[in-house]
Amino acid sequence: MQRRSAARLGPLLLLLLLPVAWGAGPEPPRADGELQVSSRLAGQAARVALHYLNYRLGSPSALRALGQVRKATVKTIPGIGHKYYLQFTTEDYKSSQNVGTCLATVLYLKRKPRPAVNINCTYTKDQKQTREDDYSFYKKLRQQTKPITGNDIPDSYGHIEPALEPAWALAVAGSSYLMWEKSTENLGYFMAQVKNVKQWITKDDSIDFDYLVILHEIPTQEMISCHLRVIWTPGHPLKVKYFCLSENQQSESEEGSGTESGSTNGIFNEEEANF
């Protein structure tokens, strides 16, 4: 069966196949003002914004990865937390082609576990085509006569079998919710691998997958196992439930349905000049 090389799987997977150098070193003391665009804190906050975006869009055909951070500043809000103001480019998760620029704020709250995100993006891909791609993707999954099952996606060589790419794409979208939910100012996450996946054939219009995914925590380098349930119908909020067990055996569970606080208003039409 034909295999797809890791170079076609986007920058997030490539980062997971290499040592994460930017997460290993100490971070300079946090202070209000402009951050170096290459700093871990800037990149981590931008990825948090993209986790939120990918989850809220709930579109396997519109998944984005981080390109380059162009500008980043941080402000301390007394008694509340630190707020990051970001401008960054994005890439198509599958092809790595540039697909637009985002402006985002990420507020790490002292008394709330998940960051509050507002994000506005331009988008160079044709939105009508994206919707059509989602429908084709959905139609293909609904026509499955046997449930999709698989293990170790990608494999140890970074390859994903074409037949398993739909399951991988929905795992990325669903994992985006739990990575946003778990992120803190000092801890960030990548999805390293789908250890196993099983599709449930449903009687309604939804697509339903059960996953065991492995998250890579930065900068601790800890690998965290999460059971993930993703239910998807085109044009509707993504439904996600998860249960995680880290190496120190501390478990946590949560669910989401696309109604969390935050904003993606004007996702595809914010101008950079407004930053």
C-alpha cells in the first residue's frame, strides 16, 4: 500500500520526530513588553491559539499549524494573569503551504485552568472548497462498510497509511480541544501519536471515533496518554470527551462541545493593520 512521507504531514509532526530544542532551555524572567519572536513563550502561546482555532472550526480540511511568530508582547493584568498579544503566520496542516496570518490574544488566568483565547485570521484557501472537501471527507467515512481501526499513527518512520488519514485528521481536531484545555503559561502540548483508533458505525448522521492518543508535554518531555472520543458532523460543533493519565498516574477528564468561552469572530477577515 502506498505510504506518505513525513514531509507531507506538516510541521507539527516533523517537530515531534526531532528533539524539541526550543523547549529545553530556561526561559528568561517574564516581564511586560515585547518578546523575542523565537522565544518558547511566544511560540507556545501562538500554538495555544491555534489549538483553540482548530477545535472551534471543527473542520478536518481547515486544520492549521504554526508558521512563524511575527510579533509577540505580554502584559500583566494584576490579580488575573498574563495576556499575550500575538501576530503569526499559519500553514496548512497537511501540505505545509502558507494559508494566512492570525492576530490573537491568549490570557493565562490564575484561577482558571484553560487559557482564554481570542483569534482573528485571514485565510488564503477557498472557503467553499474547504466545505466541499469536508463533505467529501464526511461522505467517504459514512460509506464505510467496516469500521476504521488502526494502531501507531504515524508509525515509527513517520508514515501514515492513506486509509488512516481521515482518522488522523479528526484526532488532530479533537486533540486540539484537550491541548488547549491542558495548556498553561509554562506547559505546552503536541499530539505525538495515535496509539490506536476505532470507528463506531452510528445510526445518526455523526462520525464517531474512539482514540488512545499520546501527548508530548513541553518543556518537561513527559508523554501523556489520553483516551479521546470525537463526534463530528460537518457544519456542527465538534464534540469531544477525554480522559488523560500522565506518567505520574494523575488522571483528569473533561468534555467540550464547541461552546466554550473565547472568540473566533472574524476568523477569516481580520486585517493585520488592526494589530
